[in-house]
Amino acid sequence: MRLNDLSRGASAIIDHIEDREPGDPVALRLRELGFVPGEPVRVVAVAPFGGDPLAVKIGFTRFALRRAEAARVLLRDAA
């Protein structure tokens, strides 16, 4: 499952970030912001009609991500 598929209020664990090309700057930036394997993530808000952005929470920090950016974050179920 990908972060952009997660519904509002749902939580999961980050499995990995997908690189679309070698040295992918978007994937690198996501990692720098704390989107790293094993980190819990929760969707706190979704734009109306399934649009951009998504508001997600990692730890005590909230981020607004475009759906295309969130699609790079692959998840596993929160146990």
C-alpha cells in the first residue's frame, strides 16, 4: 500500500521510499524529512474530492504532501 491510498485517520508503518530515478531528489527530500523505514505515519487530513494535499503526521510533526509525493512512500500495516 502507498501513503496516498491511506484513508483519513488511518495509520501505518513506512516500509520504504520508492526512488523513481537514480538520485531521485523527491525521494531524498522525503527521507531527510523523516520518512524512513519503520517510522509510524498517520493521515490527519485529506483535501476535498480526493485532491491535493494530504496532511500526514510523523511523530509530532505534520507535513502537507502532494498525492504524487505520497505515492512514493510504501507502507506496511501498523501492528
